[in-house]
Amino acid sequence: MIATSGSLRETAESVARQIVGVDHTSARSLIWTPLTFPSGSFVGVRLTNGGGTYSLSDMAMSYEETRNVRAQRAFNRHAPKLAEESGVDFDKRSFLLSGIEREQLPGAVITLANCALSAVTLAVHKQSVLDAKESERRLFERLQRLFGHAEEHRIITGASGTDWDVDASVMVHGRQVLFEAVGSSKQSIYAAVAKYHDIARLPEAPVRIASVSKREELGSMLGVLSQAASVIEATTPDDTVMRLVAA
């Protein structure tokens, strides 16, 4: 059955209402946009009436998003520049717009929401890079202490012919053991899984170990990572690591 133009409009309007939400109080309205922060929460914009014109704010939601993942310092470095480039005000915690005419509101809401999302995404990315480097450093120092030698960033060619950069490698009783520092983000986990699955298909596959900060931070993704490697934590006892290496 071919939909009529009327039913198509009704469908489109129904979809739009599900994508965008609005919460009201007597003093303000909160518009939930379809944009999502890296955490999965929606980007919201507060709308208040300033007596003829309107004011918008993200109510420091973007700052709180970065604070929850220890990325607020990166956020505070990059947010002012992003605000300036977008024509948005920034007061150290919130993105703001004021003096907005009614007909300008749709564009203003989109601009502010996009600015808030860009700032959070950039800050979280910068922090994840720093965290990854720190995790690699600590892992390498531990391997040096345990084995007296370790090779950083060893290139391993997988069964597919792809060259993979593995964080660290040690030789134990003539067998190669690989270590990868893996973050809690899905991107970091998927990257490690793809790398290790390809290497596991080699005729004489090295032992594969993934080092994470805390298992519980991975949630259900721990099971995905465990299919590709033995998973250790930064606090895993040395003797446990040695047993995995010798297995």
C-alpha cells in the first residue's frame, strides 16, 4: 500500500516528536536534541524568556559530562575557542546565547547544542589519548620489572597480512607474549579485539594479554575482550601475570 502525503506527514511529525523532547517548568523550558554525548545522554538546551527575546544555555551539562571522565581540564582549554568560532558565549562552565529573537531560535538551539557536543567530544578524545599513553607507560614499566626486558610497539603481522602495532612484547622460554593496554571505551576494546583475533589465527600464535584499569569499567564488553585475550588489571598480582605468561 502506497502511503498518502497526509500519512507521510503524520509519520514524519511522529518521528520528530520522538527524537526531540521538551520539559517545561514555569520559568524555563528544556529542549532535548537528538544529539548525544559520548556517554549516551542527550544534549539539552535550556530556553528562558528574557522579556521580548530569549536566552539559551546548556546548563553546564557539557562540563559535567567531561568532569565525569576526568576530562574537564581539556574541556576548559578547548571550549572557549570552540565557543568563539561558533559565535557562542562561554562562562567557564556553560555555553550561552542571549538576545535571541523568536525566529532565530531553531538555528540558535542547533548552534549551541553542536558547540556543546563538539567541546565534549574533543575533550574526551584528548583525555583518552593521555590515559592511553599513561596506561602504556605503566604497563611497560611493569613488564620491565617482571621480565627484565620488554620491547615497545612491536609490529606483528596477522593472518590477514595486516601489520599490527602491539604495545609491548616479551619473550618467555622461547615463546612470544604480547601485551596491549586497553581502555574502557568501545573503540579501544574493538581495536584490541580486531588486532588480537587476527594475530590468534597465526600458525604459532603468541600469547595475548590485555591490560585494563578495572574489569568492571568494561561492563558487558569484558566478555568481548576476553574472547581475544587473557585480561589482567593494573592490580592483578605479579604471580598471576606470570602464570598467564607461562600457560
